[in-house]
Amino acid sequence: MRVKLTKRYCDSVTYDKTPPTLDVRWDDDVHGFGLRVYPSGRKSWVIYYRSAGARQRLYSLAPYARATLEEARRLARGELGRVAQVRADPAAERHAAREGDTVEELVEVYLRDHARPRKRTWKEDERQLRKDLVPLLGSRKVSEVTRSDVRALVESVARRGSPIAANRLLAVLRTMFGFAVDREMIEHSPTERLKPPGRERRRERVLTEQEIRTVWTFPGETGRALRLTLATGQRPGEVCGASWGEVEGSWWTIPQGRAKTGRGHRVPLSGLAEGLLGPRRRGWVFPAPTREGHLSLWTLDHAVTDGCKELGLAHFTPHDLRRTCGTGLGSLGVPPIVISRILGHSEGGTTSIYNRHTYDSEKRDALLLWERHLGGLLLPG
């Protein structure tokens, strides 16, 4: 389709399903220059030219967001001029310059430039990519990875009995290969049109009183971390990464850099929780020989899986302990707003803007009530 490209037109244009393959709006002013629109809504500036080998090529100049229309036109004139004058082949030149870009190298760049600066869950991204992607496809050129490769990888994770982990891996791969497209390392993402293999179900697992007693017998540092999760209702990842610098008196303050909601969160510590923390010292509350220096959520997950098998428990996750705490508080008559504040949920709407009450005393009273309830469950006989 050939049109008069203007900023207003380019901003508003959407993907047209009519063309059989590509949707490119070709510019009336510069022959061979256009705006490509993808099914996802992403756009990029492109040129179409005939290379020295008489092969026709579509070449991406820049993502739409990174160059104005006039800048893209100047780039197009320059590249098309090189093609006409010196028989240049911009696509071949880019491929040669990036010939060494492997999947493992992409993983490093993605973690460094995107995941670590922008995602609080970047450690989980790193774990999944290093565990499942790099061993199989790490040495492959990024441009050579196909949709079939990604499908086979994700389905292999699902077949080993981890369909939800396969879903999470596919989500991370979408983000990483989308990052590669934005960096113009590849033209298309090999994750396009792939569907998650696992069926997502909302978890509702709450441990019974007998199961809570059994959790209290889990050994080692992982057992202590699980019990602290149950006693405080905090996120397992925030428990694993707790440091003694966050604990002052009978309060544990999770800083905004670690809190999932991005806001600092104060947790009152009952006597039971303080006992689970153990003697005051420096460093991590749950030190471990990991890259970060503290217990990892991955280790905690595996400890639960192994413990359930050994003790004959129906499988649960560390997060189910947090749900058990919230549900238990509700059964004890604690108001929902107080439970929400204990669990550190984010709040939206106008009310959250005007309600600046900390609920500190209410949170403390509620967790003391929960402590007495747990103590009654754990009494012999």
C-alpha cells in the first residue's frame, strides 16, 4: 500500500490483516521506504531494495519509536543511495557484523540491559534461561533460532511434569526475543503465535491444621524459612532475601527495592516470628552459598517438593503458606483491610490516596492473634 506518510498517519495506523504476509505502508516521497506494522502493534521503518545478487530484500532501518519520520527518511535515502551507487547490501552487512551473536550472548545482554534494571523477578528469568535455554540452544546464532526450536524447548519442559514452568519460560522467551527485535538483532521473534502449553488454574491450596503441624517438622534453614513465611504471611522470595539490616526491634521493614509492590512494607514480629529469626547478627537472615549469598526461592521450592514426598503430604508451594496465613487471619475475624496490609498487597483507587493510616497497631494485634492460634495447633496432644 502506497500512501503519503505523515506523523499523524503513522501514529494512528494499525495492522491490516488483509495482506497475505507483510503489512507495509510505502511512502509516496521516497521510493522503497515505508512503515511496517506488525500484528502485535509494533512498527518499524523499512526499506526494500535489490541487492548485488539480484535478490530483493526488506531491511529494517529502526524501530518506529526510535526515529522520527524525517529521520527515517534521511536514513532511507542514505541506504538506498549506497545500494544504487556502490551496490551495497545493508542486510548482508548487518548479518556479517552480528555473525557472532549467539543465544547465550543474547541472554547476557538481555539480563544486563533489560531484566536487571526493569524487573524485580530478574533472578527467576536468569534461572530459567540458564537452566532450560542455554544448555540446548546457547551456542546457536540468535538469527537461526526457529519457532519449532522454541516450541520443542517449551514442550520438553511441560513433558517433564512442569506445565506451568513451561508457561513461565515461554513468557520470558517472548520478552527476551522481543528485546532482540527491538535491538534489531533479529527481524522476527521465534515466539510469535506460540501458545502456552500448560493450563493455568488459580491456586486455592490452604494447608490443614495437621499439615501445618507437619510443616513445623521440616528440617534446616529451608524449614525455618517456611515457618517464618507461615508465621508472618510474607512472600517467600522476600523471606529468603531478608537481611538483619531490615530488622529493628520487633519490626521487619521490607524496603521498596525488594517489595513486589515497589513500596516499603513494615511487618510486626510476634514472639514466634522473632524466635524463627534466631540470634541477631549481621548479613543475611538465611545465608546460603548462592550467587546472591542468601537462600534462593528455587531451593525453597525444591525443599517443599522433597519434604512432601518424604512426609506423605499433598504437594503445596511456599506461596500456599502465605495464603494459609491470610485465610487463617480471616477465620479469626481479622478485617480484610488489615489482612491486606499484613500481606503487603498494593491498593488502587481514590481511597488508597487519602487513607494514609499505617495500620501498624492493627497488624500487630492480628499477628499476635495468629501466633496464639499457631501455638495452640502446635501444642502436644
